[in-house]
Amino acid sequence: MRRDVNIGLLCSEVPGSVRVGDWVLIHVGFAMSKIDEGEARETLELLEGLGEPFEQELAEIRESGR
């Protein structure tokens, strides 16, 4: 899933520190921190391990058009 994300919180610290293709943790549309690919995969595995609640959340996001 692709979304527009505000990276201003990260770039205000070090301009140019976040680029297309980087992994970031996002909360309500804002990039909160830059993470490496390993941490991103671990986080995704954790979320997928939630099963139905995670799938329901994804379905609601898709339906909302956000």
C-alpha cells in the first residue's frame, strides 16, 4: 500500500535524511523515525502475527480511500 506521508519531522533535524525507498515508522500520516529494513520486516511480521485484527484494519484503510 502506498500513501503520502509528511516527512517534515525527520527532515527538520537533518535535511535530506529521508529519501524515496527509505523505511520509516508512520503514525497518522507523519514519519516518526527512520528504521532499517530488518527492523521494518520484524515490525511487519509482528503486525501480521496479530491475524484478523490486522487484516481488518487494512481492509478499513483500503475502504476509506485514505
